[in-house]
Amino acid sequence: MTITRIGVSFLLVLLLTGVALAEAGCADSQGGSALAEAPSQSDASRIVIPAGQPIIVGISAPFTGTEAPGGTEDRDAAITGVMRWKAARGEQMKGHEIEIRAEDDGCTEDKITVQAAERLLDVPGLAGVIGPDCSAGAKAAIPLYAQAGVVAISGSATESDLTTTQPAGRFFFRTSYRSELQGMVGGEFVGGTLVLPTAYLIDDGESYGQDLIEAAQQAMEGYGVVVTRKSIRRGDVDFSKLAAEVAKADPGFVGFGGFNPEAVLLFRQLRDAGYRGPFGSGDAVASMSTFVEPVGADAAEGVYFVGCPLSLTDDFRAEFKKVHGGEPLASAFIPQYADAAVILLDAIAEVAEEQGDGSLVIDRLRLRDAVRETDRMDGMSGHLAFDEYGDRMSSATDLTERAIDLGLAACQVQNGELVTLFP
């Protein structure tokens, strides 16, 4: 297995922990269709892992481009989850090693996400995939995993309809919440807590941002907030005309649905234009390394986020540091990715059947059903249980309690740090 673009210390940690990582770039796929070309699969309804061959856990996340800092941390969170599972359950699963194959999925570049899926589906012994990382890419790749009968569990693809519009087999799950929930929480905060009369809500023209902003708008208007909608284009850098318009209108709040660096550039230009009111955004922007640090701690003071990093235990933080070489600063989804890895491995261990020749057979439908039947109260990101579509479930009726149950936190920049408002 070829290993590329990995730092020496990171590679050494992986070797010492028994986790092998193969990371490919964004080149065109060398393989063909998912099931027909996979040499380890003698039956399309089963995953067959020959004696002496490893169980492969795939990871689909961005390792290049503007989303690389968060994607790399999401990958390392999943690897840390695998490490912790092995520490508790043993280095091998029923006589087989567990290895990682990570592919750069381009985040919102749907063609790259599809190529990453094709490469993973061509890997012999692939048991399941952690990812894809971003909603736009996930939307394009989910049908490929469904056709191949491969479970995919994303810790960060939050676009609301990814689960409900997936193919009928429903092999896609997520340990993240839905974007409509963070939009509702943000809208209630602006309209019900801050009690602001007006808001400008701006999206980046892509599905994730539009989904988030539409939910926020609906919630705000329910409180009587007068909302003005605007849109920018991802990749643009000059928002001065829009910033001047906002500054002249002087709304009570400005909310942005999209990614960095657009959020950083928009925020700076809003301040340069004279807007001094509160600014907020969602999980794709809630980052110390890609928002607070580029903007500057003093300038970012008071900015609100919904979808913030959850607290990590000291032992997990130490183990993550062994893999990544530092503290997580870019991603809001570290616990969700660690949880996804544990859920997948638990399900594989439950349904995998040892054969007399030392091989391992995993029924694809049984594996999917084992994931769907997950019910864990000890997840790092909260209660983990899935509904019929693959979304996390909560029995809470109060909006804030439901958000907490589903791993959604709110925070504010205070003294240069992301300080949790809830939970």
C-alpha cells in the first residue's frame, strides 16, 4: 500500500499503533465500477476478506485546498477512534488486522468526492467508509456507496436532505446533526434571546450554506425579525459592495452560511465598511485556526457560532495529539468522527463471520442494519441512535435540549477563545 504526503512523525505514530494509512491525491481514479472490479468480493451481497488480509476502513475527507485543515483533523479523529477501539477490543478483529485507507475527497468538489469514492470502492477488503466530509460532495458520492452496498458514516455532512433523499437501500448515516437544526438554533438566538429587529442573512451560493440560512430565516421571521437575504459566490474575494450596503442598512445582525476563507473576507470587509453589529455563522466557519486567527482575536471578539467544537476528554486529546501532532483547532466535528469510527467497527465485529479457511464474511445488509440499530449513551458527541433515514434521533422536545442531545453546541469568541454558550 503506497503512503504519500504524510509527515514522518505522523507515519511513525501510525506504524507504532498498527494503523496503516494510504492517502491518495486528487488524480483520476484508476479503477472501474464498485462491485464488478473488487477482487476480494466473490458475492455482491457479501464482503469477503481472505485469510491473512486486513479489514479496511475507508476515510473520505479533504486534505488539500482551503478545507484541508478541518478535513485532516476529521481524518485524524477517525483514526484516533480506531486506535481507541483497538485498545479496548484488541489489535485484530477475528484474526484480521484493521487498516485505514484515506482518500482526499475535495470537500464540496463533487467530482473529486466521486473519484475518492471510486478509489475506495476498488480497495479489496473495504468494510465501510467514514465520510464524505462535506455536504455537496456527499450528495454526489452517496449513490455510489449505495449501489455498492457499502456503509458510509459522515461526521460532518449536515445538509438536511442528504439522508431523506438517499437511495432506497439507505447505506448512508451521519453522526452530525442536520443543518436545519443549527439554523433553527441560530434563528431562535437572534430573535428570541438577542431580540433583534432586523438581520441580513448571506449564503455562499452552495447547498450547505443555503440550507443553513433558509432554516435560520424561517426561525427568525417566526420571532418577527425582518430578514434581508443576500448571496455571494464561493471563491470570490471582493465583497466590498455588499459590505457597503449592509453597513448603510445597519441591521441588528449579520449571519453567514458558508465556509472560510469567504467568511473571514466578508467579516473583515463588513468591519472596514463600518458595520459594528453582531456577526454569526455555522459549523463550517467555527474554527480557531481558519477564522479567529486570520481575523485576529481582537477583531473577532463577540462573534457567534452555532455548531462549535465539543469538549474533549484529556485522554482523547492526548491520543489525538499523538496522531495529529497538535491540538484540534480547525474542525468542529472531532467527537463525531471518533464516534463514527467506533460505530462502524462495533457493527463489523457484530456481524462478521469467521470461516474455516480463516477468511471473514460480512453480509452487507446485516452490517447496514447493525449500524442503524446503534443505541449508545456514551458517545463522545452525545446520545447516538439513528432513525430510519440514518439521521441521529433525539426524544427531546425543547430545541436547546435537542441540540445538546445531538451534539450541537453554540459558542462565542471571548478573549481570543471559542467559549461555549451551551451545553
